[in-house]
Amino acid sequence: MLPKQVTIKYIAEKANVSIATVSNVINGKGRVSEKTAERVRSVIQQYRYQGNIAAKNLRTKKSYLFGVVVSVTQPERRLKDNPFYWELISGVEAEASDYEFAIALKGIDSAEELSAFITQRDLDGVIIVGAEEDSSFVKVAEEANIPAVYIDSYFEDVNLYQVRNEDEKGAASAAKHLLDLGHRKIALLSGKLTRNSVNYFRWQGCKKELSAFNCYDESLLIETDTSAEGGYHAADDIIGKFPEVTAVISFSDITALGLYKRLDEKGYDIPRDLSITGFDGVYFTNYMIPKLTTVKQDVSDKGVTAVNLLFAQIQNNAWPVENRRISLPVHLIDGNSTAPCKIL
Amino acid sequence: MLPKQVTIKYIAEKANVSIATVSNVINGKGRVSEKTAERVRSVIQQYRYQGNIAAKNLRTKKSYLFGVVVSVTQPERRLKDNPFYWELISGVEAEASDYEFAIALKGIDSAEELSAFITQRDLDGVIIVGAEEDSSFVKVAEEANIPAVYIDSYFEDVNLYQVRNEDEKGAASAAKHLLDLGHRKIALLSGKLTRNSVNYFRWQGCKKELSAFNCYDESLLIETDTSAEGGYHAADDIIGKFPEVTAVISFSDITALGLYKRLDEKGYDIPRDLSITGFDGVYFTNYMIPKLTTVKQDVSDKGVTAVNLLFAQIQNNAWPVENRRISLPVHLIDGNSTAPCKIL
DNA sequence: CTGAAAGCGCTTACAG
DNA sequence: CTGAAAGCGCTTACAG
């Protein structure tokens, strides 16, 4: 008959050793004779002993817990909806699991909330998704003196660990693709263009590429909400105000999804009347009709990389500053949503 | 200058009281004079004291942590991909946060892993998503004697707490909708039909409704993978083997997405050539062309309900057996993917 | 090689 | 009303 909880003390008694010895066997520390170790191991197995992390945590100040922080929408206080997040979390979870770390997912509203989360849970590290340049989150993480990794942020501070994509390059490749097809009047459909945001760099990539062909036109830059709704409404803008436009570079797939819908309602054919490219390469782009040409990123890998950056910080604090920003590659996936420009 | 960590002891010193008193003030227990309490509170505020949950946990055996368990795919060991999960988690997170609980997300592979997760982390409760009837997970949760809630399972054991949808009713309403439009040759496109699965009940709902109109035909029941891929391949089956079919009830939206694509490739028009209904009402159904008629569930509410069921168990173990299964309502959302049957 | 003891930061009877 | 002390389950010097 097992006790309500099998503790190290219980194991020690059954194995006729001290708890220190049991601890040493488990952690492979100190000198323990193989004979004793063997006995202890068998008792552990027999009683299916599982160490208590809270106790270990209290002693070692390690929680074996990473926090993943996502901002929440108001006023429903729901995690921001985004097709990426689940895939991202999936990468984080898989990688953290390999090291016996668990992940606590938290929607955060304010700097105070983040601070409480980190301190109370004794987090060993925190992954912060999509924080903006002037984010108070950064200060909180620094004050708490906890390993942190920022995903999809573009902070100038070189001390910060950041994981993102080659957004600029990816956007440029989408622009190049359309230019090669002969398009010259290209609208850019961006999410909110806050300074140093992902959208900002996608914009820069397009701007450079288009400028090289002398066809960058700032008036064709449309800012909307990064959502299907946003794309839906932007469609009216594009076809209404800019009939000369023959192609649209959408800075996210979800926006392109809305674009498709509104264009269909208006009787436009893609790509005959308008070529469209997306960004992100989420799963549904394969099933859009026509299949969306998009710049694909590996979201899950982003999560994996973030976790590795966390471990790098835990293991040594001397990670060279130059390597703290990792930009993961993206590549253009050819779909059927683009066609040669007819107005040549 | 703050110490590396502000502890209850530190606060006690600064406030000139014992740690017991500080603890009492924080937890509102014991008798403390308002004057003392006031002083303690101000010191707590001044030093921004945040209790250490690990210590509290060790003492009280409560972790203020709920586990959310999702099975993982092999061999990549990634959380199963499903458009719901993020929304589900969002509901869970929001509701748990309200009670100062955090959630640990874990991909699980085996019963052992689940057991270790529960025991080591001292979880206060666990939400298990999509476990099958003969799942070893149930035994583990029972042995660990921990509050558990199963989402989207159909266990016969009335002692288990379960949250799901009115799958049968929802499926029947989709069938009714098509019957009303005059369809009689209706194919059912199901995910894996394991006993007592969500798919199983959706199937039953359709079967009953169609049988009432004498048009249930078992040969038109197609089992496929619940994925866009699955729907894509099923399309060939339907149009190839069963040209008499005029409508398809897909047991998930994601499958309908694949169906759309293949039908488009084959030159079929929806709903002219084939009426289609989906199930779940995920966000992208609004943007499918034509908009998918689907049976919508409130996924986020499912998460909220699961958390409440967890708290019910924590607060009293006497929750009456009849109320342990909650079936949340679903309702048909009318889209443009169904039309009157032309063969009447 | 092994064990006794201190201590991590809390809560909870218990005594005063 | 307030505090001293025990104890939750561990790890870690330290002594033997």
C-alpha cells in the first residue's frame, strides 16, 4: 500500500540509505557505490517515485518552467487570435519537453502582470511574443533578471535575444516575383506599421526592391488590420481608388484571405484581374482558390529556436552580442495567385 | 536597495512583525489588528512583494497550476495541429487567470508521461483534450486522484467530468437543412469513426435524421482523416464512385476546405453541383468561397466550462453525477454552400 | 562512500 | 492580537 505521496524520505527508508544518498543517485552527484545506487534505483522504480518539483524549485531556485507570454485583446481578455500561435507553441513545447521543462502559457495585459507572473512562478525563462519597441515588458524582464527571448520584435538594443524572420528579404522576394511578371503598379497591404514591427521591415523590403525598378509609390501603401476583416475592407480601397493597380503584396496570409473574398464578391478574378501574394505560408494558403503565392516561414522552428536561445542564456551569460538576434529564412512558395501583367 | 529576492521574512523585518503575521495579512486569516495589517500592507507595496508559489505549494500542496494535455503526433512529437486548440486554450487561460491559476500546456505521448507531469508538478487539475474511450489517461488521472475534465470525449463512466457539444443534435440539424432543400442522396464525410468519438455522435445524428426520411445509405458514409488533405482525397471518392450524391455533410470544416479545393479542380461548382455543410464554425469558414454553411460551436466557451468544472471538483467532491457531463449548444450558420436539390 | 543537518519561503496549529 | 516553531520535500556543503 503506497503512502499518499512517495517522497524521497520514503524511498530512503525502503532502500535503507539517507535521503542525501537518494538525492545523489537521482542527480548523479557525489560518490555513491554502484551497489547502493542500484538498490536505490530499484526502489525508486518499484514505488514509481517522481521528484516533487516545488521542493526542488524552492531549494535550487529553478522552476523548470518557461513562460510564454502573449498579449491579450480587450475587453474580452482573450489571447490574441492568430493562426501562428498554436504552431509556435507547438515548437516551444516540443523543444522544452526535451529538456524536461514545462511551459506555462499566459495572456498578459500589463507590465505588472508580467512581473507577478515571472516572480511568483520563479520562471527560468520567458518567451515574449510580438512586443513593441517601447514595450514595458522589456524593462520588467530586465529587472527580474530572467532569461528572455523576444519573438517577432525588432528591438535595437543589441543585448536582447530576438528571433524573427528575414522579413525584409522575404518581402523583397515577393516584390521581385511580381516585378519579374511585369507588374509595375503594385499595392502594399500592410498591418499596423508601428516602428520596428514585422510589418515595418516587410515594407522596407518591398520599398527597396520596387524602388530599384522605379516603381515604388507610397500612395499605394495601405495600412489595415492584420485580419481577414482588414483585407476584406482594404479590397474596396484598392479597386475603388487605385484601378491602375495590377498586383497586391499582402503582408500576411490572413489579410489575403479577406482580400480574396471581397474580390470574388466584386467579380474580380485572381490572378487575371489582380495578382496577389501573401506572407507567412500558413496551412490554409494551400487550399485557397487559387492557391496563394506566399512567403513561407517555419513558425514551429521559431519556437524551437527561441527555446534554444533561452537555454543558451541559462547555461552561460556570455553569449556574444552579435549572435543574439536570429533571423530565420523564409522562401517564396509559388502558387496560382500571380500571373504576368497584361498591361506592358 | 532591494535584496535579490523580497521574501516574507524581509517584509516581516521591515514591518516589525513576525512572518506569521505577514502571512495572515496576505491570506486574510487569523486575527490581526487593522493598524498592524495596514503597516504590513504598505511595506508589501513598498517593496513590491510577490509571494513565492513554490514555497506556498510545498506547504499547502496546491500549485495553482492546471495542466492542459493534448496528444502529440509521431514521430515529430508536435502538438496535434487543429484550428480549435488555440481558441480552446484561450478560453481556458482566460478563465483560469481570473482565479489566479496558471496553465501548463503539455503534449503527451504516453500514460507514464501524463503521470509524471501530474505528480511532479503537483497539478491542481488537468484538462485532457480528445482522449479516446479506452484511454489509459483516465486511469492515470484517477490514480493520481486529481480533478480532471475531459474535452470532446464520450466516456460512458458517469463519474467522469466531460465537456463536449451537442454533436448529435448539430449533425441532425445539418441533415435537416439539406433534407429541407430536397436532397436525398447525401454523403457523410467523417473523421475516424472510433467508438464514442465526436465523429461517432455526429454520424448518429445524421443517421437518425436521414433515416426518418428513409434516405440513410450506409455506403455513402466515407471515413477519412480529419484534415484538409483528407477532404481533398475524399472528393475523388465522392464524385467518382457516387455520382448520384447531391450533398455532403462534412463532420469538420477543415475537411470541407479540402473538399472545396478538389471540387474546384474538377470543375464542380458549389452549391450548384454539390451542396456542402461543415462542422465547427472556425473563423475561416466565413471566408471560404462560397461561405460554408456549418454547425458552429463556441470553442472558447468549452475551455471556460472545463475550467469551471475543475473548480467545482476542487471546491467540493460531491458534484452530483448527473451534472458532470456538459453538452454545449451548437447552431447552424447559414452560408452559401447549400442550394435546393435540382433532382426532385 | 554515506549521513546528519541546515535551509529554501511559505502556512498553520499552538501558546501566550 | 502576535510570534516561535514545526514542517512541506528537496539539495548541498560538510563531517566522518
